[in-house]
Amino acid sequence: MPSKKFPVVAFICLLLGGVAIGFAGILMRLSDVNPLASAFWRMALAAPVLWCWAFAARKQDRLRGKRTDFSKVLLLAGVFFAADMGNWHLALHYTTVSNATLLSNFAPIFIALWMWRVHQMQFARIFMVGMGIALVGAIMLIGPNASLGGDKLLGDGLGLGTAVFYAGYMLMIKDARYQYSTARLMAWSTTVTAALLLPFALVMPGPFWPAASAGWITLIALALVAQIGGQTMIAYAFAHLPATLSSVSLLIQPLTATIAAWIIFHEYISPLQMAGGALLLCGIYLSKRGS
């Protein structure tokens, strides 16, 4: 019996999506609006494009038996993604791009713990080893900021909190992806996220509207590159690749963010933090293999 063909297109989409999201923190830092406003505009500017795609795919969705209505799982995906985006954009405001991005990658471990708690899923011993390594790496990554306290420690805490909400978002996306097409799923979740972020973006200190046309270019790039390019390609890839391969390949995201932040913002990363980041990613990889 011939072996199943490897989904090359899905794998390439996953890698490109990881790189695109890796630049999200860079573009957010370059914007001249407050952190929550940048999160809102990322969603709001992406939504019309995604809805055009969703309406164009309506006929194909019906032929494939996909749902086109609104449901609770879409609402929850938007709620979790709004909390994820809000936390992460605030984390980028207080701590380094590298720390905020690396700590948000704790999501797979939170997903595994949820599956253990709710579904009594059993894990191999390697999962516990991986989780221990990831925790040591996180401590090494946060340690220098913990000794200083203040905004950087707050940013690291928000970055870790992002992983909790992103875990919830990924669980909702994985469930919804069997019922909805990628276009419909991304259009609804992005719209709900924008609606939930708007009131917080309006009341947060700092500009809501870009000061000049150059500011709009940055926000449009954030929407097109990170939201449409990154999240959509990842949502597509998740439906065609094993979860283990998906989690390993997405480690390109923090690597992209760290290198870009070092080149563009001259963000210094101590040898201890470098080692901590490497341990964190290795631990997440081992945990996923054992889950």
C-alpha cells in the first residue's frame, strides 16, 4: 500500500506563517498608536479582506458541507484571540520582543495540561522531562528582568499570560476547523476579536489614530503580514499537518522575532537569556513529543 504523500504546501505555509508572525512584534513597535490600538487595527484592517475571501468561498463551502453560520465556537475563538492579542501587544510595550514572543510559545504545554485535566489524557515520561526543561528555560529567560522588577517583569508576566489565552484559541481553532473553512473561520474570529478590543483601545492612554500616513502603512503591514499572511497560513497548515510537526515548525517564530529585534532595535540578549530561550524551546518540543 503506497504511503501517504507528505503535505508540502501545508508545511511551507506553516513555515511562512511562522516567519510572518515573527515580524508582528517588530511592526507593532514601529507603529505610533497605543499597544491595544495596534492590536485592534491589526484585526480591523484584516477583517474586510478576510470577509471578501469568505464570501468568495461560500459556494465551495456548501459543496464541501462546511458551515457558514455563526456559532459559539467562533465566538469563543474570538474571545480567546482578543485576550491573546491584548496581552501580547501590552507585553511588547513593556519587555523585549524576544521575551514576549518566546514566553507566548508556552501555549503547547498549557494545551497538554488542559487535555490531562479535562480528558484525563496520559503522557509519556518525556512530557514531564520536557515541561521541566521548559520551566527552567523560562526562569532563566525571566530571571534578569525579575531582579530588576518594574515594567520588564510585568511585560514578561503578560507574555506568559498570552500563552494561556493562545492555548485556548488554538483549541477552539482546531475544533472549529473541522466545521468551517479557513476563510470563514478567520473572518469571524478576526471580526469578533476587533469588536472586543475596540473599547479597550479607545480608553488606553496613547494615540488611537496614526499621526501620519506612514503610521497607516505600518498598521496595514501588520494586518496583511501578521494577521492575514501569518494566522491564515497557520490555520490552513494546522488542518493538514500532525500537531507535533506543527508545534516544532512554529519555533521559527521566536527565532525570527529575536533576530529581527536584534538587527532593528539593537535589543540586547544576555548569554543567560539565550540559553534560557534555547532550553524553553527544547522543552516545548519534548513536551509535544510526549503528549
